[in-house]
Amino acid sequence: MKKTSLIIFMITFSVIHIFAQSVDDVFDNHFKASGGKALWDSVKTYTLKQSYVSNAPSDFDMEVKASIPDVSMLKTKTIMKRGFIYAISPSDAFFKIPTGSRDKTIVYDVKDLSDKERVVMRREVIDMLAPFYDYQKKGYIATYVGLEVLGAQRVHRVELSGKDIKYDLYFDNFTNLLTKQVEKLSTGEIITKEFNTYTTSDFGIKYPSAGTYYSSIDKRNIKLTTSIVFNTTFENNTFKR
């Protein structure tokens, strides 16, 4: 091999070696950058609050209370001051729809969740924080796609595939934090979340606190803000009808 060719080969090999990653490398680096895997492993419950704002009547706030060991979740979506409640626990799964006029005492119509809705909510218990956490235990298949350019960023792209959902995940090559998440649902809907701000919680975990949300169905760019409290204590009846 000529000297020039050898040098080019060595440079190319070095570049490939620097940027070559496995999915576990990418995920581990994210957990290290966001507080450490040991801290993530110690999360048992959380309360998450989000606002979806685009100056439209359909804007809403959402509060989620979840217990990971029990696979329980209470999710309340508030639209035009009316709360729609969804809940799942090991023994029950239901949703409550407010009825009647808003100037009177709220009365709820309570119904059982469908089997499909139960599956989605069980998945959300952990995926809402990080879909790639314990991805193998959840039956996901992760594939490292490669290093790509996203705007002004160089990002590691990972595909995460499950039975009825697929994620495209983009991790900043410098900070190792997740900057974009594309969710491809079995219904055909594609949800794109981009994160531009991270906040460190009192618990020590760093999470995406501001960004944008876009649904292929609504076709509106929505401002998304998030706050999370980790390991909150819930009342015994939190996930009951």
C-alpha cells in the first residue's frame, strides 16, 4: 500500500472509530448527561405537567401522575377548563368525560378503556419519561442509524421499534441529550417533538422542559412546556374511579 493511501486509510478509520456508536452507547451517554443511570433507576413515581399552546381553542394542559412499579397512571387533559380523565392500574382502566354546563357542578360519564387504550397507557407510564429506558425489557428493538446533521447540530439517530409504535430518536453529539423525538403510531399519526431547553429537577434528573410539538393530523406547530417532579407520594385512591 502506498504511503499516501495508507495515510488516507488511517484518517478514515480514525474518523469512523470516533463516530461509531452502539445504541447502548448513545442511551448510556444520555443517562450520564441527564443525571446518571443510578438516579434514573431510583425513579418510582413522577408527576408531569405540560402545556400545549398554539393560541387555538384546542390548546390544553395535561397533568400526569404515574407509578412505575405498579404500571399505574392518572392523566388529566384540561381543555377550555374542562378536565378529561384517563386512568389505568393493575385492577382497573377507565376514562371520565365531563358532562353538563360548566357553570354547574361537574358530573362525569365514566366508561371502561378499550383494550387498545389500555396498551397505550401502560406503554406511556415509562415512555413518557424516556421511551428508550429499559427498552429491551419492553420488547423494543433499537437500531443505530448513524451520525446525521440536524439544523446546526450533529446528532446520533436511533430507531426504536415496538409492536404498535416506532420512534426516531436524535441525540446531540456534543451534549448527548435527546433533541428530537418522532413517534410513528399504528394509527398512521406521526408526532414530532423537538426539545430546545433542558431543566434540572430538584431530584437531580435533567429533562426537556421546553420545545415544540407537531401532529400530522392537527398540522399545527405547538409550543410545548414541561415540568416534572420525581418520586412524588400519591394518595391511596389516586388511580381509582
